[in-house]
Amino acid sequence: MPVLTAFGYKVVAFPSVILSSTTDIDRDPVALDTTEWMHKVVARWKEQHMTFDAIYTGWLGDPRQIALLVNLCEQSQHEKITIFVDPVLGDDGALYPGQEELVKVINGLVGIAHVITPNPTETALLLGKQPRDCGVEEDGTVTVNNVYELLNALTLVYPRVLPIIKSVVSGNRIGVCVRFTSDNTTGVKKPITKMILGTRTTAPSVGGTGDLFASLLIGRWLKYINSQSNQYDKATMIKSVVKTISEVMITIQRGKIKDLPFRDLLHCT
């Protein structure tokens, strides 16, 4: 929320669960389910004719929330809305505790998204596969060779969705793999796959990196689609997000987090 607010957007919080701590601290935190409250909120929004420029979903605490969010997305559909889904299911090659039922039904939400941002573990789980069998490492990363197979399978299952797979490694660089669809000169849709890697870094895993990635992506994406000049194509925009994440990680590695130019990091260049 702070990052999107800094972009100048009015953000409406819609917590699906309240946890005692983040999952990198406690793999099975104490959780307060908010499903019933969420139903009441959606009903009130409908009464007030609330509209949104974007909807972003992350951690979901109950499988019943899937149908609710699908309904919310469908009733909020308009020409310019973008639906981002981060299918939070697991990491480090394993399903998060308590997500066993969610993984069975989340495909309904993923299928109506415009953009999804799974990590390699979640990509395998969305495909109904064991992450280890798909080349996902113990630290949750995947190599370039293995990510192409995952991406090909993912786009077959979700052909209308733009997938961005995070935590892809090549040597000592880390970044994302994304599959675009563009029109060629004959008007035929043509898939384009791009590896977008950050600068060299050996920084350790830092909790919240995925949340920062999603917030920067949404913030810059909305500026991109609302830009009259269309100065940046999507690949350039996503590359700018990966570059920013790399800068943050390197700064943290050097122990100089106070030196981060947070306002500058919001720019699209």
C-alpha cells in the first residue's frame, strides 16, 4: 500500500486474512479469517457503485474467497481495468501449510487475470506438478532452461493471461521470465518470451521482495497504460521494475538501506 500510495493512487485495503507474522518468520502463523467480513464489504461496494482501475490479489486465507473475488472482478470489469493475481501458494519448492484446498480452486481466479506473478514453486503448483520435478531448487529459484518448460505449460493452461515468473536465475543474476503476445504484420498473435535479469547480486533473500515487486509493477503498469505517449513498452517497463528490485537488494546487502532513494525508485526510467 505505501508504494502504490506514493505513486498517487487511492488504495483500498481488502485483507483476506490477518496473520500473527509473515510466513518467512513462521511457516504456520496464527490466522484470523475475514471471509464473512469480505462478503459484507463487496455487498456494500456494490450498493455504492464502487469502481476500480485495478484489482490486485495476494495471499488468500480461505478457498471460499476465490468465488467472491471472481465475482468482484467480473462485476468490476470495464475497458481499462487490469486484474493482477499473485497466486500465493508456496515457496522454496513446497506448498505453504494450510493452502492444500486453495491450490485446488485458485485456477478460477488465475484464469480471469490479466497479469499473474507466480514464483517457480507456485507455477508448478498451478500446473498440478511437484515443484522439485520441475527443477525448482531448495531456495525456490529455477534456472533459465527449466523456466521455459514451465512457461510453455503455463501459457497452454492460461492462454489469455500475461505470466511473469519470478526468481529465475542465470549465473549469479536473478530476474523474471515473461511471455508477451503481440500482433505481427499479418495481424496474427505471436508469442514473445523475454528473460529480464537484474544486475549481479549475491544478496540473501529478503522478506517482502515479492510484495515490492508487485507494487512497483502495478504502479508502473497503470502509468504505462494511462500514458498518452506510450513512451515505454511493457518489456521496458518490467525491466525497470527488475532493475529497481536489484538496486534495493544490493543496497540492503551493503547495509545501507537508509540511503535508498525511495521517491526516485518510483520513476519509470
